[in-house]
Amino acid sequence: MTQQATLIAGAWREAPAGTPTLASLNPATGEALPDTYPVSDWVNLEAALYAARAAQAQLLARPDWAEALAGFLEGYAAQLEARADALVEMAHLETALPREPRLKAVELPRTIAQLRLAAAAAREPSWRQATLDTRGKLRSYFAPLDGPVFVLGANNFPFAFNGVAGGDMAAALASGHPVLTKAHPGHLGTSRLLAEAAWAALQAGDLPPALMQMIYHLAPEDGLRLVAHPLLGATAFTGSRAVGVRLKAAADAAGKPIYLELSAINPVFFLPGALAERGPALVDEYVASGLLGAGQFCTNPGLLLLVDDAAGRAFVDGVAAKFAAAKPGVLLSANAPEQLRQAVAALHAHGAEVVVGGQPVPGPASCFNNTLLRVSGDAFLAEPEALQREAFGPTGLVVLARDADQLAAIAEVLEGNLTGSFYTHTGAADDALYARLAPVVRRKVGRLLNDKMPTGVAVSPAMMHGGPYPSSGHPGFTSVGLPASMRRFAALQCFDNVRPDRLPPELRDVNPTGRMWRLIDGGWTQGDVPAA
Amino acid sequence: MTQQATLIAGAWREAPAGTPTLASLNPATGEALPDTYPVSDWVNLEAALYAARAAQAQLLARPDWAEALAGFLEGYAAQLEARADALVEMAHLETALPREPRLKAVELPRTIAQLRLAAAAAREPSWRQATLDTRGKLRSYFAPLDGPVFVLGANNFPFAFNGVAGGDMAAALASGHPVLTKAHPGHLGTSRLLAEAAWAALQAGDLPPALMQMIYHLAPEDGLRLVAHPLLGATAFTGSRAVGVRLKAAADAAGKPIYLELSAINPVFFLPGALAERGPALVDEYVASGLLGAGQFCTNPGLLLLVDDAAGRAFVDGVAAKFAAAKPGVLLSANAPEQLRQAVAALHAHGAEVVVGGQPVPGPASCFNNTLLRVSGDAFLAEPEALQREAFGPTGLVVLARDADQLAAIAEVLEGNLTGSFYTHTGAADDALYARLAPVVRRKVGRLLNDKMPTGVAVSPAMMHGGPYPSSGHPGFTSVGLPASMRRFAALQCFDNVRPDRLPPELRDVNPTGRMWRLIDGGWTQGDVPAA
């Protein structure tokens, strides 16, 4: 067993003997992997925070800080490319996600592309929304928060949502913040390899070495202290509702921004016309999306809403057959099957019937049978809260509404979600019902889809990966999409009557890049302030 | 005594006998004014919430909701204009603020102008920041929050920051939300007159009658329930830190957005060159700003930072003389003098010396002597937290730093504030020190000023009236400035692959107004999506 080191204050620190440790498990075999990883104590965490704080001061004192960060992000991307094979192998061992296509052809390239997009976003100051009121001598823009960002990544994407390499880290860094990142216990070794790549990129440049730090784990009470620490700028968390809500309470009490991506069940409405028109195709589409990554996507379509007619029942039968026929994927952690068993049991206790699956798969691998549950609209409306419990894995709950009116009643009781989807007839057959349901669902979700499954989350400036609580902590922010996700880590700063030579370049009369978009006296322009 | 009615669910409701009531006091005489005002109970509050919720659904179902709201805001403004004399008289009685120029020539016109600016902002959908990724078939914009907004106004501006007529109300309404407003106990009658004006404007149109509701008071525990209520969209609060923090905890725990404007002491640095160059003029400028409204501005310059040299001591002497000579203004409430006495005593207990003032003025009027305190840089650095306590009124604390280095050390320990100001030599004498101090202060305040007092808060798109905690609840939002302040009450909504005819007009290919600014494929434009 080798005990690995944490990256704190510009050095790989070995933990002293006696430090509590974690190990990674291979969920495909249930066996421990060879390395161990220390739990960082408060002394180390506070050292990291002070180092990050000093690094931010040093960083922002450079007039070219955004360019320097962009260079680092590109260097990091190149390091990941060069280390792809080792990263994919380690992530596969730790998560059992397939090497191909998932890890090597999809997730790692997406992660690398996202770092490059973040570099481009850092270079393009238009995201700062410089607003000039020349007559009032008031000029404002978004500026970095005062302090580093603590990033806690998710379990389900060892690269793309890893605290060390994912979207939150990239957005926080590109917007001017050193990051203190925490590995997820599900992929400690992958996180170490990512941090090593980042470290190599850092050493190749001249940025403060504490720009990026990485720990593996910390005591829960230290996490609560950290998110509330006066020196911290903000926290970004993707994970379980239970943990997220505790962190949120601690950060909120200290007035510290915290951005959360929590649970979601992503309702999908299959309207009667669509099912009558192309039911079998929709079965295929749903099954492919619902079982993607063994159902462990935050945008997994977990709640299916349809009318209990012949086409609706045929859809359920079709899905059940495909779920039964598909080989269950290996789950991300050893305790996932038991958690799923409990979640399914809870749904069952509140009136849902198991159509297919419902039990862990015996054997060493961490597997759960692909599971479809069904409940009547009446039963759902009787216990809407209990039946909106997330079952994170290859599971779906179908609600069979008596009729369109009941479907509308169900739409009204849906909780906040990341996404909401509608499948409708390609002609006009479902238009009236869509017009009735969509406005209700629209206000409860961040992203509304037509004729498309929600699992894909494009890194687009128009993406919204977030939504009303409890899917996230604030409905006005997205955690995916550049530069939109950077706006979370920004303070609005106004300069009032400040002498022209003391203004930051982004707010001076002359456009600093010749192409930065600025809102000058009510109109967006890439030009300079017109001469008086 | 006449007991006044609340405006709930489109009707003026009389409270039943036995309902607890409040009365207004005239702070100039200490005498109760003739009317009484009921405390609304939970039954009424929940009725208001349900009515507001239904009103929002009805409102947003209208394609022309923004135009309709603009019409209401303009009608409301006209009603206020027509009722100016009665409003000014009542506000003067309740707050003792001077009729002229403050109430009639300054604050009421500002309030009316702000309603008209809000009407214009409602009509101009550019604030929604429509973002179109045409290739990705993703389109997003800011949309109203799901639910009405609860607005609790401040005590210090009976019109401009009144929950019933002020900036928070205007921003919440203009962005698509019915508002449930609460009067401040310091101007109950003024709030009633404002609500009557709003009601007259509402009746002249065809908007839902519960678009605007008004209560006078509620039990503290009901306030905590209300801000956390599932049907509420958000809360906007301006007031004391103690109350704000309690409301914030309740709203945060329920995942409900809450925007707070809390305490601020608005540090002002007078650098040595400026004092040497034009000390007497700066005395005048500070005294005028510091005593404006008897010091009861959230942007009151309460903390003065200077070097303990001859010019610095002359500045203190000059201010002390003018403070002693100026007639103390009447404060907003009867208990204000005692609160100020306690605040001054607390500052004194932590090492501040009273230079002038420090005691209530005897007599029936609610008055406190204009008060200047002084503390050494050493003492300030020893107890920075205690010495940053707000003393809301005609008070200022001067910190006399040993030298520039100590001034820099003091800048480092400043808490989050709405504003920070620098007075510097008109030549280059203070440039080096400014360059050292300004970046430190910049990250701690929402608005940074040069050679200007912070008391004025222009309603500009580039204004930032907010700042790092504890001056507000989130450093990324402003409560003044249109349309910027509307962004607080907005959810980011993405449409993914949604059929073109189902998109809202703001996100369709054709620009709905021909001049709305939209970010299409990376560039801001007032044009349509170019034909493929």
C-alpha cells in the first residue's frame, strides 16, 4: 500500500503516520485498490486556505491575470491529453465505467474541451458585462469574488464533474479564483492523476503555486467550517441533497455564496399523440437515455408521465421488456445497490409497483437490476413528495394518469428539477395539451426540452444546468455552459466618479481588446466610448 | 382613533375587533398619531400569498404582461403625483423629515421617477439577456421567479425605499411578480396612502387585483414562515442586520431566494495630500453628507480613515466644530436616541473617544447630538470588529492611523460594505498610496468612489447598491439601478430543441421588438437570427 500525498500550498504533502486514510474500491470486483489517501485535518485545510488567499492577491495584481489563467488552463488540457491512457485506466478501475467509448472517447475529451473553452472564456472579458453610464460617471462590471473557491465534485463523472478538473473548477479558475479542490471518495486515484497533471502545467508557468490545491477527504465538521470561513470566496458542490443541504446551511449562516447541484428526477411527459404515433421509437429513446451510465446522470430521466391508455400501457410494456433484456451496468460504488434497494422499497411503500427489476444483482460487482416502477396518477397525487424521491441508478418511475386533466394536476405538484421534457406528436395532435402543461413545467425546471432526452448537457453559452430548489440552491445560475457558469463567482463592482486613469482597462473609454462587448449608455457595442 | 384596513386579495380588509394594532408616532413631538393599524395574522398572510400566486398565473398568461405592468407602474406614478401634498404631509408627520426640500422636492420625485424607469425597464426585454445558440438549438433568458415577491422596506426613506413604492417593489413588479408588501412601523400612514394610490391605479386597468397587496405588520414568527413558504418566489428586505439575518436563515433553509440590504458604515479615506490641499472643503463636504437625513442613510459615511498628521488633526477639529454648530435633526423613531446612545457607548467601551456630542438631546423630539468619535489606528486594529459597529444616525468615527502603513493595515480588516470612498490630491501626491489601498478596499465594497461622498445613489444601469456580506446577502446583485436590480428576481430558463413556434417571442428568430438586445451566437445584436 502506498499512501498518496495531498497538493497543498504548492507542495505535495505526505501525511504523518497515524493520519486516517481512505482507499479506493473497484466496484466491478469489490476489491480495494492498492493506494491509500489521507484525510486532511484542519491545520492543513487552513494552510491551504491561507495559501489560496495569498495566491489570489498575487494573481490579481498581474494586469494579465486572465491571460495567464487561460495559459494555465490550456497547459492543463494538454497535460490531460498526454496522460489520457493512465487517466482512463485509473478511472475505469475506480468507477467501472467503460473505457470505450465513455471514458476515453466521450468524457475525457469533453473535460479537455471544457478546459479549453474556459481558457477562451477567461481571455474574452465580455462575460464581465461592463456597463458604462458615461453621463452619470458610473461604470460597473463583474469582478472576481474576494477569496478562493472550494470545489467538491460529483461521483458520477470522474473527469467532467471532478472537483479537480470539471466544470465548476474551470469556471471558478477562469473567473479569477484559486481553487481548493476535493477529490470524491469514488475516484481518489483519478483525482490524484488529474492534480498531478494540473501541477505539471502550473510548474511550466509563472502563476502562484497555490493556484490549484487538492485534498482527498476531510472530516464533515471541517467541511462545514471551511465553507463558512471568512477567507473563502465561495463553494461549488455537486452531490447528494443531504450533504449539500448541510453545507448550504453553514455557508448561508456566514453569508458565503454556495452553489449546489443537488438531486433531480427530470420529469419526462410522453403525450398521447406522440405515443400513438411513434411509441416503439420512444421506448428505445428512453431506454438508451435512462440506462446511460447505469442511470447515474444528474439529468437521468427518472419520472415518466403519461396517460393510462393503450399506447401508454404498450410503452410501459416495451420499456419493461428492454430493461429486463439489458445487462445491468456496474454502479459507481459498492454501497450503491443497497441504497437503490432502499430507494425502491421506499417508493414501493408509498404505492409504486415494481414492474421489472427492483433488486441488487448477486455477485462481486456492484450491480442493480434495471428497474421500472409504476404508479397510478391517484396514488402519485396522494403522496407526491414521497414519490419524487430520487433513486440514483438504472431506475424509472412511470406515473399513469387517468386522463389529461390528471396529468395537469400532476404537473402542478412537481418539485424543482434540472430539466423537464415533452414528447409530442410531430403534427398538432398534442398541441393543446402541450400548451396547457408546458407553462406549468416551465417554471419548475431550468431546461425545458422538446422531443429529446435530458441526459446530454452541452457546454453552451445558452445552457442552463440548474433550476429551482431542490435541484440547485438558486434558480438564477447555471453550473454548465461558458461563460454563463462563471457568473456565479462574480461580485458586481461599481466605480463612481473614479478618475479615468484609475479605472480598470475594461471600463475605460477605449475598448481594451477592440472586440469586448460592453453596454455603453444602453446599447451593446464593441466600440469605444464615443468622443464627447 | 380610526383603525385602518389592509389591502389583501383585492380588497381593503378591516381587521376584527381584538386584533393587535400599531400606531404611528410623530418623532418630532413623541405623540401618537390618530390612526391605528392592524397586525395581520397567518390566515390573512396565507390568503395574500394564495391570491398573489393566482395573480401571477393570470398575469403571465397574458402575452402582453410586461406592457400591462408598465402601464400599471405609470398609472401608479401618476397617482403619486396627484397625491403629492397628502403624501408629503403624512410622511413629514410620521418621520419628521423636512417637507422641503427632502420629501417634496427630492424623495417623492425620485420615487415617481423610479416607477417610470421601472415601467420603461419592463417594456424593454433586453434585461432578460436572451442568449441564442442557434447551432446547439439552445436558447435561454431570464424569466420571472415562480411565485410573488415579499417586500419589506426600510425606515429611512418613507417613499423611495418604502416596501409599497420603493426600488425593491418596482424591480420585483417590473420583472413579472405580484408583490406582497409590508409597511414599516415608522411610516404606517404613509404606506397606507401609497397603497391607496397603487390601488387606484390598479382599478383603472385590467390587471389582477392581487398584483399588489399591503399589510402593516406581522408577528416575527409569521415573517419567518412567510419567507420560507413554498408558494413564495423571493423576499427583498432592507433593514437591520439582526432582523435580516433571521429572515435570511429561514429563507435559506427553504431554498428560497432572499435579497438583503443590511448595515454598512461606508469607509471614507482622506489621503494626506487631499487634506493638505483642500482640508476645509473636505470638512464641509463630509459634514453635509454625514448629517444628511440626520445621518440615517444606508450610504452614510460612518468611518473616516486618515493619517494622524497636522492636516488630519485639523480635519477632525474642523468637523467637530461644524458638528457642534449644526442643529441636530429629528430622528425617524422615538427609540433612535437610546439606540444611538448604546451604540456610542459600545464604541467608547472599545477605545473610541467622543470628540463632540454623544448624548440624546433632551426634549420631546427624537434627537441625538451630532457626534464625532475618534480612535487611534492601534486601538482600531486591536478591536476591528467592535469598532465597525454601525451607529445609525448623525455619527462618525475617525480612525487616525499612525502612518500610511497603518492605513493599509486598517484597509485589510474592513468588513464588507456598500461603498468605499477615496479623497486624494488633485495632482499625483496621493497616487502611490491610492494604488496601494484601492485594490484592498475595492474587493470589500460594492461601489468605489473618488472625491465624492457615497450618500447619493443614482438609479443607473451601472449602479451597484449592494456589496459583500454583511452589507448585503450576495455580492453579485444590486438593489438600486434599473434594469440591474430586476436580475435578482429572475430564473435562468433554457429551451432545448423546443419547436420554434413554441418558443417565447424573445427567443424566436425574429427580434420581437426590432430593438431588443440579444446575444446570438456570441455577439450582441438588435437584429434577427440570420437566415441559414
